[in-house]
Amino acid sequence: MDINFYLNLIEREKKETFDKFSKMLIEYNKKYNLTSICDENGIKIKHFLDSIIGEKFFAKGANVIEIGSGGGFPSIPLKIIRDDLKFTLVESTGKKCEYLKAVVDNFNFDCVQVLNIRAEDGGKNVIHREKYDAVCARAVARLNTLCEYCMPFIKVGGRFIAYKGDAKEEIEEAKNAIKVLGGKILCVEEIELPFEAGKRNIIVIEKIKNTPSLYPRGNGKERKKPL
């Protein structure tokens, strides 16, 4: 992976847009506590670069749902560099949804909607269940729990793209959940962020069969008793 290519997008080709988003994140963070990373360089590397390094795993024109959008990562940076992607941002906290809607409006993004719902409710809803080409999530829960939140949204043949830190232990822990929910691991990309910002894993799980109707279980069972 050419890290310099992605840094160039942030620092040159799309600099004005990323700078605008950075200022908006910092401003809204004062009210909504969106991130503990508040310095411009930290935002650039640990949020923006960390988000866009996975863009190659999203098919052209993919209809993507993001679970636990929070500050809008990886969705908003991905949308900035890949306007072909369509996004549904799922966030259970109302104030964070207000922020996300403000970002979408401010940048006049096409094909981006914000839903103030819980993932376990959305995954049971026929409007959303197994309707998406891809689902992504970053810093939401351990992988076994996260799979139960995310896999029900994906069409058979689609992908779950999980953004993680060093996740070897979590990947091993999640093997049963992945199998039960209808997936298989396609690949795991290991990345070292520059300036000693840490190691990242992007885990790509392919949906090979329908998720059983039992899942997601709801009532907090995904976290209390992960598969």
C-alpha cells in the first residue's frame, strides 16, 4: 500500500475539503465529545489517513452502511475521496446524528443519509437487512460482537470491512461468530501508520450465505454473550 498516495490526497489534492472537515470536527467536538484526538496532525493521520487506507476494498458505486458512525470515520473521509460510494450512517446517539447531518449538509454530499437507530434494531428491519453491498465499522466493539451487529446488513456476496488496531487476538476470537453469521475472512491487511501512529488491521469478511434470522439477538446479548 502506498501511504504517500493517500497522504497526497489529504495534504494536496483534497486539502481544502479535509481542512474544512477538520475544523468542523474540532468545533463540534467541543459540544458533542466526538473524539479524544483534537490536534490537527493527529486528526490527519489517526482519523483521515486511517479511514481512507481501506478504500480499495469498496467496490465502485457500492451501497455502504456504516455502523456506529460517531465522528464519521471512515465514512466521511471515504466519501471525500470516493464520491461514487453511497453511505447510510447508523448512529444511536442523537447529538452525534445532529453533527453528522450538519457535515452532510455542509459538504452537499449526494447519496448520504443519517439514521438515528441502534444497529441491532436496523439489522432486523426488512428495509435494511441484507440490502447493502458493504458494511464498515471502526472502533465500535470487539470483532465477535461487531460481526453480529454488522453481518445482517450485507447481501450475500457483499463485504464487511472492519477497521481495527492490532487485532490478531480478536480475529481468532471471532472465527465462530463469522462462520455462524454467514461469513468467511477474505483478507487481513496490516498497516503501519506514519509518525509512529500505530499498527492497523483492516479485516475484510465476505458474506457467503444468509445470516440466520435469530441474529442480531438484541437486548445487549451481542456484547454480554458474544458468539
